[in-house]
Amino acid sequence: MNVLFIIAAAIFLLGPLIAIHEFGHYWVARKLGVKVLVYSIGFGPTVLKWTSKKSGIQYQLSALPLGGYVKMLDEREGNVSEAESHLAFNRQSPWKRIAIVAAGPLINLIFAVLLFWILFLPEQTQLNTRVGKVLDNTPAATQLQVGDKITAIDGKTTETWEKLNYALVDRVGETGQINVQFSRGDETKNVALPIHEFIKDQSQSPMEVLGFLPYRPPVPAVVSELNQDGAAIRQGMHVGDQIVAIDGVTMKDSFDVVHLVQHSPEKMLNIDVLRKGQVVKLQVMPQGHRDDMGQVKGMLGIKMQQAKVTIPAEYKQTIQYNPAEALVIAVEKTGQLSTMILNSMVKMVRGMIGLENLSGPITIAKVAGQSAEMGWQTFISFMALMSVSLGILNLLPIPMLDGGHLVYYIIEAIRGKPVSENIQIIGLKIGMVLLGSMMLLAIFNDFMRL
């Protein structure tokens, strides 16, 4: 991916989310009789603007599409004529102001439901939750077998690998045990898999840590391309070589090779390759490479052949939802993601999840570019995830965010009088420090991942 593609993907991702967020404030404000002065997408120098002759509202697009705002008539921000004072935001009842402020985050959540609904409508053929591989020396190694079909995690039904993964992510950073229900033949069994600070460092997926993986068709690890700057070509690996063993461990397929190499950065590996019917022994040290989450992984600098594979019928399932069912599933998924995001924030504050997992605009842009390359469905799915994140983050009770304003207005509605200006100013300063610190940390993490 080049930089322009990443930037374009980020704009196509964040632009609509910001526009919809601000439209929520804008639409509810107008419906409740508040005069809107400016509807702006982005910050910084104005690139494009026009004024509606009918409403007098100025619509504008600014150079930095990392946010936006809706400016309303307000006596605290300038002189307001007596004739228009009833249209000012500050003159509205607390409940009207609550509705206007809450509309932005809520419309992001509604938009996420819409995107997920679109994704769930087409018929989908995917892997069922039958175990395809059990990893040695893991909690699952003595409990599960290849072919077991996982039906629930901690009592939560898992019809798909995605739901299974979300159920496991809910336990990130925890210690104790994870209860797994599965079927083996005609029997239903339950096992408790022990965990300790479960995937706290995010270096492995939840399923890898527990020790079971979905079915993956065996694809021989045959080298199809060599990076000219990679470790493999420097140590004599050729196109057409088939990697058959690493450090004496037989490599059944390309997935085994990827897994072992990624977990061996800067470590000398004894690699056996099959070349023209003969075994050739090589010593290669995978180069350390930071992924998008900042984890250092090993990389040989090779591409492996893509093979046409057939997935056995017992590992496949076809899912088809009607529009009503798809809507219910979309609402459930949005709620599930919202809960997961909030839980992750709480665990980060408690130290159960490392602060290095906080991501900023650079990482978001890179992932946007990667998802765009993978197809429209992946991009829409990531957009829905970001829409949920934007909605939940803005509802946090931090001054400067929508959630902070909601706290003030709810207190005012209960007490019958507004929160004092001194308290609001103190809250504003605290909010600026918190948000500024979070942004600096996120950007620092972004650069560390680069």
C-alpha cells in the first residue's frame, strides 16, 4: 500500500462517521427549535463552504477531517437579539439539551447497526466452530480433540468463530478459568480451561493461547517468491523450496511455518527444505518486524504458493438471515461490541490490559487501508466497528466529550439549576489533560508500531 491509498482509505472511513455524528446533533437541534449557525466537517483551514439561502446555515468542509462541529446560537458565545433568544441552545430545557448532545453518539451506534445489517443480509458460507487443530502444551491440549464442535464459551452460545472470539476477548487480562462447552459425536461435554492474565500482552490470539484453532486446509509450504532484502534469500533459500521441518519439528503446512517463524524473531532456526527431491539444511534468523499492534514478530522474507483447497463438508455451514433476523443480529453485535469496548477500557485503567494497545490515527489509517484492500465487506465491517467506537468514546463522562456535557445537563435536570461555572471550568481543564494525554499516548504507540 502506498501512502496516498492509506490516506484516501482513512478519509473514506472517518469522513462519513464524523459527518453522521455531527448530523445527529444538527438534526435534533433543528427539530427541537434551536438555531444552527454552522455545520462543519473537519478542522483547520476551510476548503469549501456555502450558505443556505433558506435557513442561513453555513455548511463547510475543512482541511483536517479528524473531527467536526455544529455551532448553535448561544448567549454564552456572543450577543443574541431578544427576538431570537428563544432559539438559543442555552435557553433550552436540560432535557432538550440532553437530546441534542446525545444524538451524535447514538446516531453512530444506529449507523453501525445499519452497516452490520447490510453485511448479514447475503447468504454466507463459512467455517463452523469445529476444532481443526489443537496446539501442544496449551490448556486445551489434554481436553479437546480435532473434530470437537465448540457450542458455548462461559455459557454464551457460539454459532460462529466470530462470536466465539468475542466471548474470549471478554476475558482478556483475567485469571481463573474459561468454561468451554463442546459436542463430540452424540455427547455434550464441558471443560474448564485455566487462564492466567489471559492474553494481557496481545501477542497471540485468544484461541492460540487456549490452544485450539479453526480448520485450515493443509497448504504445502512451497516458496513462490523471495524478498531481495529478506533473511531467507541471504541464507540460500530458493524459489520452489518446500519447508518440511524447522528445528527438527515437522511442518505439516504453511500455517505451521508462519506460526513458528512469527514467534521466533531474531532467533536462529535450523530449516530443512525439500529441493528437487533432496533435503537441504539451512540456518536462517527471521528478522524482527512490528505488526499493526506493535508486537515484534519474525519474518523470513518469503511468499508461499497459494493452492486451490477444498474444505470438508463437516467443517462448513451456510448462514442465511431474513431482513428481520439480520436486524436483530446487527443490534446484538453492536451491543456486544459496545460492551467489549467498555470492558477493555475498564481493564486498561485497572492495568489488566497494557496501555500499548491504545491506537491512534496512524494505526486506524493503516488498518483502513488494509481492510479496503481486502474488499468492501471487510471495509464496511471495520467502518461499523469504528462507528461503535466513536459512539461509545463520545459517551464517556469526560468533560469536552459529549458524555461530559450529558453529566452536567443531567445534574441540572435533577437539581433544577445548572452546575456552577467554576466546576465546569475545572472539569474542562481535567478533560483537556485526560484527552491530551490519551491522544499523545496513542500517537506515541502509533510511531512505536512504525
